[in-house]
Amino acid sequence: MRLDVWFSPMGIGPADVQGRTIFVIDVLRATTTMCAALHHGARAVIPVASTEEALRLAQTIGSADVLLAGEKNCVRIPGFALGNSPLEMTEQAVKGKTIVVTTTNGTKALLAAQGATIVYIAAAANLTAAGERAREALAQRRDVVILCAGRETAFGLDDAYCAGRLAAAALGGAKPRKGLNDAALASLDLVRRYRDNWERPLSYSRAGRELTRLGFGGDVRDAARLDAYPVLPHFHERRVTVAPQSQVHPAPPQPQPQPS
Amino acid sequence: MRLDVWFSPMGIGPADVQGRTIFVIDVLRATTTMCAALHHGARAVIPVASTEEALRLAQTIGSADVLLAGEKNCVRIPGFALGNSPLEMTEQAVKGKTIVVTTTNGTKALLAAQGATIVYIAAAANLTAAGERAREALAQRRDVVILCAGRETAFGLDDAYCAGRLAAAALGGAKPRKGLNDAALASLDLVRRYRDNWERPLSYSRAGRELTRLGFGGDVRDAARLDAYPVLPHFHERRVTVAPQSQVHPAPPQPQPQPS
């Protein structure tokens, strides 16, 4: 069993992710927003790194069912239908739509994870679903990585605490054990420190303080709601969609012998 | 006041360090070893990244007073006089000598810090001296960075705990406050978790476990001894030497007005 936490996608290459099951976390706000959108009936979320790429991609898809969403410095991009707030992803707004969303840190983390066996999306909003899947992956002796988007490639307290919660759910408790890297140990220490109080680490984090200062305190509180959007998205062919049920509760048809 | 902790030197550019007072930590074992060597009378320690560079530099200096020290995968390099163990840096071995030491992570961190106003070396071995200097720097309204060497550019529990201890010493307590980045908050959380028990985070860390497995458990215990080598080294012109006394207890001759 091996469970690693990475506090940022910086320096990660294809060899690092190959063969692994990866859970990407950008709790404030990209992965929370993705869970909200898919839970409320969006068909897919396509994360891109820039406004220009979003506009180009929307033109290429060319459908009336495409919505542009995103922020620059936390504020909605002019002309876009939606910002990057989970509270905007109502059923009325997103049902049946494909959402092209700009998110700098979230997109970097997702692209860094490409090449993994499978890439899931995690946040407080879907922690139980993600935790179950991570626990199953460990039970199947898969290498699991929890990848934090971080903050401009640096450590983010919000994501690190969420990583610790996911690790604890995967392990069935916050007690450290063998097979964890140092970042996993430290993220479990954060769980011991903040216990089940999501709002504290999220509002203490620089991302949380900045959002609150800009009037998005509601988003921080929403992102702290455990299992608010209980869906398990995966990232496949550059799209985030609801993972097939067979992945959520897999009973592998042909259990593979494990290398000793 | 601004106090940042960086968990690895990855992605740090000259603009990030300019104008800052930086404390570099590689507690297992590079910065501990540097403190031991200078405390026991070495004239200077010159950190380099490779065996080849060490040999070339020793030839260039060409003095009988040069010692080669270093490890590859924790083990002494064949033909070198010393390994990378603080326990080897006895007065008998190092007094009056210039030591060229290979250390992968420690060197990367020191080179990343080049261009800062001043770069100090910190470890458990000199925590009180480093903490006093950091506190003075904050009192003078300087921006302080605690830079962890980390582990192959990733998070290391040993360095992160040491960073928390240094931050707590600089701030006069582990209570978080404004002006700290998320990594500083998390490192203070580690101090609350492990309190003053240096041996636990050091022996839990991957670096500590690996050293113990290879028979260097004595080094891990030595690196955990608070103020074992109470000297304050700085890194200047590619050499680590004892910082001038006036820096250790500075009374700035011309206090500069701070930009508002």
C-alpha cells in the first residue's frame, strides 16, 4: 500500500503519475465548483488555463449548450455567463450544459495528473464518495496520490487539510502508518489539529482570506460543507464528468495478480 | 511584518528572494552538519551539488587545509575524508579546515536563496541563535523567509517541523497571526502537534527513516539535539561561515525608513 500527498503539482512529470490513482483537490474553488455543476446536472466541465482558450474552445464546440465560466483574480470574467463559484452552479443554470471553466491552479493540477491510471476530483463537497473510492483503490493495492492544486504552485492550507481528510477516509482513521510520504503524515496532523471543522482551515488559508475580502465569503462557507455535492467526478480526455458507477463501486471482473 | 515558510526551493526565482532575510533548513543532515563543523572550528564549509564539482573545487583551492566531505545515497563518497554526518565534524577533524561538502538538497536550497539580503543556516542544532536573529529581523520590519530544503524538492516533515520551531521562536510563540503564509501556519500546527519533541518528527520523516535503516540513527538523534552546535552560520559568496557578531545582535547604524 502506498498513499502519497503532493502539496502542489510543481515538478511532477509523466513518470510520477503513471500507474497511479490520483485525486485532485482545489477546494477553493475549482474542484468544489466542478462537484456542484455535475451534481446539478451539467454534462461535463472542461477546465482550461486561460480566457483565450475558453473562448476558442467554446467556438470550436459551437453548441448552444456550452456555458463559459471563470474568474480572473477571483472575479467573473466580463462576458462570461458564470464565475467560478459553486453557488452559481444551480440546476437551473447548468443542467444539460457543458461548462468551459478557466481556473489557473486547478487546471495545472489536472494537466499534471494526465497519464495516471485514473484521475478523480475531490473536495469537501464529495469527500465521502472520494474517500470510499480511495479506500477501494488501496484495498486493491493500487498506488494512490492525493494531489493538491495549491496556491500558485505553493502550499495551500485549504487543500492540505482536505488532503488529510481524504487520506484519513481512505485509511479509516488519522493514525499515521507505513506507506505514507511526509506530506501525507503532515496532512493527517492537520486533521488532528482542526478535527472536523472544515471552516477553520479554509477561512485561515490565504485563498479563503482573499475570497472573503473580495466578497466571496459565501463560497468559502459553501466549500466547507461536507458532502454538499455528493458526486464522484473523474477527469478523462480533458473533460470532467461523473465517473461511471462501476468505478465508484468496482468489483474488478478479472482481479490481477499483484507483483510481489 | 511578513514571515513566509517555503517547503521546498522548487520554482523559486531571484525576484522571490530579493530583499529578504532567508533561513535555510536541511536538518537531516546538511545544515546540522554545517553547524557542527563551524562550531568545532572549521573556517568555512563550501556546499556543492556533485562529487565532480567537489573534486574540481578542492583542486582549485589546492590547499592542504581542504577536506572533502559528502555522501551519495547517505553513504560516504569513496576517497572523501568525511561523510555528511554531524558526528564526524569533531574539533580534531575540522579545526582550521575548509570543508567542501556535497549535498544535493541543501545545495539546491542555498543556491535558490542567493540574491537575498542575507542567507542564514538553521537547524535544531542552532535554533536559539537562529530564532533570535529571525526575531530581530522581524522587529526591524524585514521580510523573513524560512526555506526548507525538502526532500528531492518535495515536502519533508523534518524540515517543516524545524521551520515551525524557528517561526515560533521568531514570533515568540506558536499562535498564528497575520502576515504568515499558509505553509508558516501549517508548520506552526506541526509545533503544536509535536511540541518540543524533536526526535518524533525527525524519526517519522522519510529522511529520518532512511538514515536509520542505513545505520545512521545516531545522526538523526544528533540532529534532534536542541542547540547542540550554537553557532549562527551565514551563506555568502558561496561559502558558509560564522556570521559576523554584528549581524547576530545588530544595532543598525542607520535605520532605514520603511516604505508605507
